[in-house]
Amino acid sequence: MQKTTIGLIRETKIPPDKRVPLTPKQCRILLEQYPQLDILVQPSSMRCYSDEEYRGEGITLSDDMSTCQILMGVKEVKVNALLEGKSYLFVSHTAKKQPYNRKLLQEVVRRGIRLIDYEYLTGEDGIRVVAFGRWAGVVGAYNGLRGFGLRSGAFDLKPAHDCFDLRELHQELDKVDMGTKRILVTGGGRVAGGALEILDQAGIRQVDPEAYLKESFEQGVYARLDPWHYAQRIDGAEFDFTHFMEHPEMYVNSILPYAERTDVFMACHFWDPRSPEMLDSKALASGKLPISLVADISCDIDGPIASTIRASTIASPYYGYDPVSGRETPPFEEGMITVMAVDNLPGELPRDASADFGEALMEHVIPELLKEGDSPMLDRASIASQGGLTPPYAYLEEYLAGRE
């Protein structure tokens, strides 16, 4: 039986990410389940799971990944760390023509690497099979509540990355007191689901959108909006979700009535650049919105929310936005909007996020990597292979060549 060796590479992006694709226990389970599999782990002092924890499960550690056919990480790999002719799995941030990763894709092609991007691993139904979205929502909502506490002085939560795991983070939420403030959440996928977990755990009551608009409450509440709440067709026709996804440019913004009753806005939606803006600079400068904090969990820079002018970091998660000038200010100044826009939120609860991600890999992806013959799932997620772009990603040709 021919062996397949998977290598878990150390993260090389700066600042480093502490997450791992597979936990030590998951590696051991895979070795027991698949006799044809070997796993090597590249030593790293930055992982949320230590080298000793991998050794404790009988996993071999090695700096040399040259014997591995498949290399798995989390974030982008530094160009000088790429090994020629290997198959890599990581989040590459290249398929949307991100200019900052053009060189990465060029080197992947030049070195004959097969690049399998986690974000494009989907089932036949088109739904992603592995994702960190839930954890982005969990940490993003927590950071939003923490930011409100810091701004108002009502409570003080420990930073999420100082919590050992989700259990400790949940314990911190006992401190939350929102008074009668209102929270608005947009989106209905994994990210929004994670955010709602935290709001519920904090004891904040959910109300339906209609009640949010029309009623008053003696306690803090939140409402979650779907696209048909915050967008409507230009031609006045009935909202159709499939039509909205295919033709978002045919819709206009209808979120302002909700925003006018909102203190904290948590953005968890998917946004297409062709879609209408949600909170543009004019709306934020109007003086009609009581919003004092925006937790942009989706983190679309220069996107649907004008106050998201840059990404923030785990070490410094908040900045301020002057709605009049549109400029950045210190994070908690009176009259300014506090913005939380960390773009790698799951990295704040790396052990829990890694375990969840690894379970999905074990169920959906590892069997595809080890089976004989073609895998439509892997093919759909392969941006490059054998020295060129694959057919589904041929649209990246001009980007790859540096002409756009």
C-alpha cells in the first residue's frame, strides 16, 4: 500500500496565526483510521497546540517537509517557504484578485504547486464544507460587547485572546449589562449564527425585526436582519433571494429605519460589491443614527459601511471614526463611532476554532485527499496545478500576469 504523507506546516504570515488545521488528537485518530497515511508536523512555538502535545499523541515532528506530498496550513504561505511540486491547502486570498497576494500566486504557478484553497472546498450543493465563519461570529460579537463596555464604562471584559477557550469566554459574558441599548445584526449564515450564540449567552433578548422597529423595551435587545429587510428592489417587485444574489445591483438600501433605532451594529452578512451600501458616509454624518459602535465582523474595507476604513488587529481591535470628517480618531472619543474590524477573528480562540475546523476536514476533505482517482471537490477548490491556472480560475490570467 502506497503511503501518503501530510505535513502540517508552521505559519509564516506576520503576525503569525495560532490556529492549526488538525489538532494533536485529530492527527492520532486519522493515523488509526487510515493505515496508508503518515503525518508530519513542522515544529512551531506559536501554535495554540504545543509541539509537546503533538508528541504526546505519537505524532512525528520534523523541520523537513520534503517527503510530504500534501502540505496543510491555515493562512497564506510566505513565498520563500513554498516547496516545488507539492499540493498545498491554505486560505490564499487570491481568487478575488487581491493585489497583495499576486506574487504568491505567481510563485505557486512557477513552482508547479497545486493550490487547494479552503474557501472553495464545496459539496455538490455549492455549500462550503470547511470554514471558520462560526468562530468569526463568536469572537466578533464578543469583541463588539467588550468594546461597548470599554466605551460606556458599564463593564470590563477580558480580551477574547486572553481566554483559554470558549468556556472561559462564556464566563466573562456574565458581566455584560447593556441597559436598554439595542443591537442590530445583519446576515443569516455561519458568521451570524456565531454572533447570536454570544448575544444569547450574554442574556440579551432577541426580538423580531418588526418589533425592533415599532416597540420600546425596558432591557437590552437585538434583532437579526435578512437581506429582504435591508435591501429592496429598485422596480418595486417582490424580493427574491436568488434574484438578489444574481443581480444585487438592482436593489437599493432599506436598512436606515432599523439603523435609526440601533446603538450597536454587528455586520455579519456577505456583501457583493455590486450591492447597495448600508451605512454610507452621508448616513453616518446625518446625526439621525444613534450608533456608537460598529462591529464589522465581515470586515469589508471601503465596502457597505463607511466607518470601516481599515482592518484592525487582535492586539489593537478598536479605532474611532469621525462621522463628519470621515477620518480615524482614537477609539472611544465622545461623538465618534467606535469600530471593531479585526480580519482574523477566529485566531482569538484558536484551540476551539482549530478543533471545529479539523473535524470538518476529517469528515469531508481528508477522505478526498486519500482516495484514488479524481475528486470533484478538490478540483473545484484547486486554483492552480501543474504550472498553470485550472479552468475554473482561468479568469485570473490577467491578474496573474500583472496586467490588472
